[in-house]
Amino acid sequence: MLITSSFVLPTLPLPSTNHGFIRLRSRNSLPPWSRFSKSVIYCSSRKTLADSNMDAADCPSTGNDVENSDVEQLLPSPLSAEKSPKSLEIASDSEVLDKGLVSKVLEWVFLVSPFFFWGTSMVAMKEVIPKTGPFFVAAFRLIPAGAILIGIAAATGRRQPAGLLAWISILLFGAVDGACFQGFLAQGLQRISAGLGSVIIDSQPLTVSILAALLFGESIGAAGAAGLVLGVIGLLLLEVPSVSLKGTDLSIWGSGEWWMLLAAQSMAVGTVMVRWVSKYSDPIMATGWHMIIGGLPLLIISALNHDPVLIGNVKGLSSDDVLALVYTSVFGSAISYGVFFYNATRGSLTKLSSLTFLTPVFASIFGFFYLGETFSPPQLFGALVTLFGIYLVNYKVGKVDDV
């Protein structure tokens, strides 16, 4: 017996011109010959026909009861006015994943940005030093940047250093990480390429890992120890070819590699000092003051050294030279040092310092394109050994942090 039923359903919000064709099966236990045939369901906004003998049925996405497992939609039917909870859950998960990915990318950019600015600033300094003098560049890199950081810190409500210990710590911090580091760096850049100098300077994670292990109990481990050994070997390969023999004496003060090594040790000590300094002062405010304190002696030395820019060579500076000076001060110091020392107070010093292997990569790339700098075969081999040693230190710390 063939049974055909027609229903009018009011709850689906459809335009009067849309129709849906749905194949229905009865929920009652009926013999095979009494299955529903293909029926026409017309959905509109009119009231439901009262028929208590009819099986309950409804159009898709309504609240009424229907068994429509064999749905065959022949004409387009409109979507529900509201998304289902499942679709909302999927959309919510997708938004969370997108936000998590963006957050990770921003965090990585925040960590890497100082090393990019340092690497490119080496190239900018190398190009402008002959026209301005080394100590003037070092002072200009620190003093304006320190003033910028102090102004930003004050505008955001950060407190000025207070107390004798706070100012003593900042004074020592400025002498080591400001005056010594920038002074040695400027001296070295006169005698060495920006890329090679950056490799030597950024060997400082080797020193940081030892100091952090001794002072803060950070683990070195077997991989870290191997990295330290390889780093030292790489540095020797970089520096030995530059040492000239004069009789029985070793002349190293004319070596750019030697000055860069001193700069690396100064930066390593400064990196470790920042935790001590942050006990007494806000890290951003302390970074700004240490730049000004460290830059003032360099400015005095620049005047005593008769650097070209201080004896009337200002007119010889091109717009590119001025932009290079501004870049090294704002991006190469104010932003990069502020971000770096802020990160240094929040995580592993060894892991953070190990990211500095990126700095010589950036310096070498930009030095090649802008200054035509290249590495000799021994220097290239020594640089690769040094970078691999730094990688092992970073690899060791990553394994420990993941546990």
C-alpha cells in the first residue's frame, strides 16, 4: 500500500519562492511495500495544517522531529539564520589557533629583532666610522638612545632609579656594557670586516653560559660543554691568522679580532650583570641610564682623539651617513638593547644569548651586499666552527627547557 503525505511546516525561514524536495521514511515499523514514496514538502510561513494522524516531520534545521537520513536536496535551500553549536565551536577553535600562531610569531620577532638590528648596525657603523671617527660613533650610538629609552620609560610610568645601590649598579653596568663594549667594538671595526667582527662579538654566549652556570646555577651539560670547546677552537682559528710576530713579542693591539674579542667579553659580563641591576632598578630605565653613563666617557675620548666630525668635518657627511648614525642609535641601541635586556630578566640567559648566532648571519649578508665584504677560507671555517659551537649551547638549553 503506497502512502503519500504532504506537510506544511511554518518554522523554517524561507522565501515564498524556495522549495525543497525531501525523501522521507516513516519511523514506524512498516512492511517493505508500505514505505514512503518521494513526497513533496512545501515550506512556507503559513500555519501548520492540523492533522494528528500524521507522522511528525520537519524541514532541515528546524526544531521539529523528522527522520531525514536520505535527504536529496534538488533545489537550493537557505542556510539557518544561526550557526549550529558545532560550527560555532569549530570557528572558535580556528580563531584560537590563529591567535596562538600570531602570538608565537610576534614572540619570535620580539626575541630575534635585537640581533637583526645589531647585525645591520655593524654594517652601518663600518661605513660611517672613517668619516666621523670611531669613538664619536660609539658615543652617538649610546647617548641619544639612552635619552630615548629614559623618555619612553618615564612616559609609561616606570620609576627612576632610587638609592645608592641602584646608581652604583647602573654606573658599573654603564662602564662595562656601555663604554667598554662600544669602545672596543668601534676600535675593532676599523681593522676588521663587519661580518667577521660580528662572529667574534657574538661568541659571548660561550662566556655567558659559564658565568650563568657559576652565578645562577644554569646547567651546561655535555652538549653545552662540547659547544664551549668548539667555540673556543673556532675563535682561535679566527684570531691566530691576524696575529703578527715582531721578534719575540706578539702584537695583538693592532688586531681587529682582538678588540672584538674584548668587546664580546664586555657584552657577556654586561648580560650577566643585568639581573643584578634589575634588583634595584627598572630594567628599561636602567638600560637607558647605563647608555648615557657609558656614552659620556666615549664622547670625551672622541674629543681628545680629534675625531673628524668634531674638528669641522660635519659638512662632509652625506644624508646616508646621517641616516646610518640615526639607525645605529635608535634601532641598533634604543630598541635592540631595551628589548634584549627586558628579555634577559624573564628567561634563560644562556638561551637568549645563544640566539646571537643570528647577528653575524645578518651582518655577513648585509656586509656582502652593501660593503662587498667576504671571508677568507680560514676565517670562513673558523666562523662555521664558532657558530656550530654556539648552536650546541642553544640546543642543550632547548632540551633542558623542554623537560
